[in-house]
Amino acid sequence: MSTGDAGEGLAVAASEALGITVSSVSPCAGGDINRAARLELADGRRAFLKFRPGAAPAEFHDEAAGLAWLAAAGSLGVPDVLAVVETPEASGLVLEWIEPARVAPVEFEEALGRGLAAVHAAGAERHGSRPPAVKEGRIRFSAATLAAPPDGRPDLDFAELYAARIEDLARQAVEAGGLDQPGASAVSRLAGDVARHCGPPVPPARLHGDLWSGNVMTGADGRPWLIDPAAYGGHPEIDLAMLELFGSPSQRFYDAYEEVSPLPEGRSRRVALWQIQPLLVHAVLFGGNYGRSAADAAVACLRG
């Protein structure tokens, strides 16, 4: 099975960037939007290549910056960035290969809870800020973050940023056919009163930004590893709500999280609010029922 010309060309670029021959390249699992390949290096090591034909190199430079920012917290495994590579046809990111475990150890969720709390506690410059190595003006393809404050307004507080973000995503979802106009109106009504639903103010946390269960790996060492971030500074409950949207963290996870960083009162009442953003992102990218789910969540918040 071949990765195609784009993958083969990027493997050659990876050889040049790493200063070592890539002896073979083969497709592997990883990503809904991007493609993935396993690189076998001449010295016996493996590396992971994620790539997409037509992608701008800036996207992968930004992801590399996010990985480094999360790794700097020192509390969870994050793959080392080996290179950002490009050819005229495609761009990609070469990462340390993380060998997955067959079964997560019983301590995994506790380790993830404590580690994620420590990542969040490492903080960010402000709500909506991006990792320091990210250049202004770049926008991640998945539109998954608050990383670009509307109209270049870094003075906006988190509630204002979140309101602007979900309104913008609702507009994009309507244009993409993933959300109907009544659903967009429900999101807009919520955005107009979102501060009332956000709970008490919190310092900006260092967020993964796209933390569904598929972006948490169990390494062969039994440790939790974070992959595929859309990192930015924001409300810590957003990462937690996304874990619940596409997964089911146990009470052991939350107990361990709160040992490190107690959560504001009423967190469970805000889960639907924070899930609107990723649901709208999915409505933009994939359509389906995600738009309807986002609208239902907005209506539930308004009724609450």
C-alpha cells in the first residue's frame, strides 16, 4: 500500500531535514483531515509523518509550536517535533514515533487527570493567546481554537472571545451547509448573553484545544501522551468538555485533576456551553448532525 506521490516526496524531504535516510515509508492510522505515515529511518528508529496535499507549511509550524508549548509544562508526554517538511504538492510534520500500548494501565486516568491539570496550570499570556512561537495572522485549518481574537482585539475577555468565536463558527457552518438558520439564530442569542453562562472568571489556562479521546494516546510506557493540539490560552473547562463530547472520562480522572487544580463550582452545568465550539467546528468540516447538536446545546443553555 502506498502513501502516494505526496507522501513519498515528503519522505525525501524528511531525509534531508533529519540528515538521515528514510529507508521506507508506509501508511498508518492517524487523523481525519490529514494523512499519516510511518517512516523507518536508516539508524533503526521510526518517525511519524502527518501531512496533507495542498496544506500550507504555516499550519504545521503552528502545530509544532503548540506541541512545544504543551511539552514545556513537563507533566504529560508530548512527541518531540523532528521537522516541518514541504514539497510543491504537500506539507507535513515529522514527529517522534510513540509506540502505543495495547491496554491502558489502571492508573492511566489518574495520571491523565493530574497531568492535564498541571498543563492547564502552566497558564497562558491571556485568553485567546497562542503559543509564543506562533506568528500572528496564522489560522489553523480546523478552525478549532480561539487563537485569533476577532478584529485583532486582545483586550476582549474570555466571554467576549467565546461569543465572537461561536458566532463566527455558526456563520461558517451555515455557509458550509452544516447548520440551518434557526440553529444559527439560537447560537447568536446565546452569544449575546454568554457571560451569564460562563461561571466565575478564571486565569487563562494552557489548553490542548482539540482534546477528544483520539488525541490522547497510551504509550508503551503506560504514560498518557497528547497529540494533534490546537493550543491556545482559554478556559480549562473547554478541554474537559471536549473529552466528554467524544469520550467518557471517569470520576477517577476528575478526582485526580482536582487534586492538582480544583474546578470552579457548577462545572457540570457548563459542559453543553463549551461543547458548542467543537460541535460547530465539526459542522463546518464534516456536516452531518453536528450543527443540529450545536443548536440543541445552545437552546439548552438558554433555557438553563
